[in-house]
Amino acid sequence: MARKSLIGSLLFCSCLALGALSVGAKAQHKKEVSYDGHWWLSISPGERSGFLNGYLDCYTYEYKGPAEFTVNPPAVARDLVTEFYEASPCRLSESVPDALNRFSNRHVEKVTPTGGQPIKGRHGFYDGTYWKQISAIGGKAEQLGFVEGYLCCHSHVARNEGGIFSKAPSEYVPLITRWYGFVEETGDVNAKREPAKIADVVFKFRDHGPDSKPASK
């Protein structure tokens, strides 16, 4: 009888442990954002712009992806993605990167004029000046969108090359702002740090786990 009681107790404890793990897994899963059409239509235009700029920065310069998006600049692509979701409610579960890919050079025949010069150099103009400018245009929402887009590409496309980011994107926004010495009220920024690329600043706050590779210099 004592042995049966012991076995029953062990089974009961095991069930409790598995239940706790299940609850923990569900809680962790809830923290993950699904960057799909439902999410896209729920955020502001500024956050949408930031997301596409951050995603394309990572896709172009970190991942060096095969698809090109010179046909439609981020501002135009943002509206095209929005129109796509609004016209196709049945596709709201499709991810934003998949929707964006529909408007790459490979899928669009007519070139949309960009109205500007090609961006040269690693990470283009995505530096401290850009971080300050989007604060004035779209506020923290656009800055948040940039980080969301970059980290979405970094984790799902570049497969965490160079490090893992375990914090929520919103937690990196003030870290980046403080690193640049950017004061929103006055527009002041640390002149020596302003030329640094946002991506390089983001990597200063990555996790240094045993499986993460050091950021490229």
C-alpha cells in the first residue's frame, strides 16, 4: 500500500510539473508577436514605416538577401502592403515579410520612381541622424517599428547570426536613444556617436549566450 501511495504521489507531482511547464510555455508564447496582417492593420502608419525600414536594413546589409526592393522604396511599399491586407481579408494571417516580398523587384514589372539617389555604404543612412529624424516624424512608434522590423529579420531570416535578442523590441528603443545621447525635447545628440549605424548600436545590447557568435566588427 505504501508503495502504491508513493507511486501515486510521484505521478501527481509529475502531472503538476508538466502542467507548470505547459502554462509557462503558453505564457512565453503569448509574449511573441505575430507580425501578420492583423498586427499590421492595428498599428500606426509611423510604426509600419519603421518596421519596413528596419526589416530592409537587416535583409539588405546583414542577411544580404537575394530579393531586391529598389522598385518600391519603404514609403511606397508600406502603402502597398496596407492595401494588400485591406483588399484581402483572407490573407491577414500571412506574415508582413511574405506580403512585402510580393513587391520586390522579382514580382513587380513597372518600376516606381524612387525620387532620390541610391544609398551606398553599409546600413545606408540608418544612423543616429535617422534615429533623431524619425522621432520627430513618427515619434517612438516609428523608432519601435524600426527595431521590430530589424529584429524580426534578424531572428527569422538571418537566424540570429551574431547574437540573440531576448528583450522585447520596446525595451531596446530607450537603450538606443540613451546610447546616442539623444534628447527628444531639445533634439540634441552626441555628435561623436551620431554617425554610428542603428544596427551596430542594437548589437551592443545583444545577449552573449554560449551559442551566440560575436558581432562582426
